[in-house]
Amino acid sequence: MKSNLDVIVSAQQIDQRIVALSRQIAEKLEPDAVVVGLLQGAFIFMADLIRGLAQQGRVLRTDFLWLSSYGDGQESTGRIHVLADLQKPINGCQILLVDDVYDTGRTILFAKGYLATKGAKEVLTCLLARKPLAKTLPPPDFLGFDLPNRFIVGYGLDDAGGGRGLPDICASKL
């Protein structure tokens, strides 16, 4: 699969950015904050991020929210479905919401509002990547990378389930 892909962000660049993000985020998080990852795209990024936060002295509770707006396609359907909910209450907690790509903003904005209805005291957002369209939307609290407007795979991002395990963020060759 990798032979027909361009590397947009290398694994080394990702590692370096996670170290910097972990330092930034650790300064803003309360000791009892909860890190909530959006499945499935954010799970690799979130795993590396919580290890980075642990190196900063922040060993935090984690949970997941599984939302879907893409199905098996490469474009959002425009509708968000909750496929699996949080496993533990978050009432009164500060939340670090971790997602993969900020594009239309529908998923992250839905999730932020959804967590507020669950009683979150504050929801901070951390996005692995942002595409050009999202630059017109409210900025995330923490951002990994700005990416071109291409369909990307790797480092947790997929094409109908494939490519998640690639160590780099890649796009189809032009």
C-alpha cells in the first residue's frame, strides 16, 4: 500500500510534535482531567499523547467515544452517529478531547457539545491534524499539524479500515 503514497508527515516529525504538545497540554490540565479519544481515528495519536503526558507527570484517566460520520467512504455523510458511549461518568471533570482530523468541524463540535451535556466542566480539544477548510472554524486548543486538502491515511487514519498502522501520515500520490 505504501508504494502509492506520499509521506506528508514522517513518524519522526510526529514523535517530535507529540513531545511539544505534551508539554503544552500538561500545563493546562487539572490533576483529575480525563482524556477522551474519538474512535477510531484518534486511538494511536491518543496512546502516544497520554504516554507523553505521563512523562510530564500527568497520569490521567482515559475513555473513548465512538462517533461515525464517514462510514466506509472518503467523504463525510454529514450526519454523526454515536456508535459507543463513554464508559464512566465525566460530571464535573475537565476533558481533553482528542481527535484525528479537523476538516468540516462537524465531529469535534458535536463531540464537544455532547460531552458538555454529559456534565463536563470544560472541554479542551487536541487535534492531530487540520485541513485548510477548518482554518475558518474555531481553532482547537492544541494542534499537531496543518495538512493539505488531500485524503490522508496512516498513524491511525484509514481508508475504509486500511492503512491505520502506517507509522507516517500519508496521502495518495498526485
